[in-house]
Amino acid sequence: MIACTHLDLVQDVEPRSRGCEECLQMGDTWVHLRECLICGHVGCCDSSKNKHATKHFHKTLHPIIRSLEPEEDWRWCYIDEVLF
């Protein structure tokens, strides 16, 4: 079983917005929201046309996100490609 090796980077963050930060600035929509567990950035998921959560990872290399969807309690590490 592969484990995430970046858990030491996780911070005690609060979501920085109530929606995808970039989509809100653009006046666009999203499908699902993801929160960066390093800085609190809120971005849209890869099912959304803009994929801002993944773009945030590529820009910052902050590896771990969590779902902000009700009833979902999971984390994803982009680098280790592990869902936990």
C-alpha cells in the first residue's frame, strides 16, 4: 500500500472563500470544490472546466487537497497520487 509522504506539510487552514477563488473572480461556475490543506486556497475540481485546484498545485506545488463537498471526507496527494 502506498502512503502519502507529505502529511507533514498539512496546516490547520480555513477555506479562503465560499467558492472557487478564480471562478468567482472570472464570474464562472464550477462542479465541485477542493481546499488546499497547505494554504486554504479553494479551487474547482478536475470535472470543472477550469480545473483550478489542480492548477493551484502546479503553480505552488502544495500537494494535498480535501473535498469541500457535503458528505465527503477524503484527501488527495497530487505527488504520491494517493487518496486517503
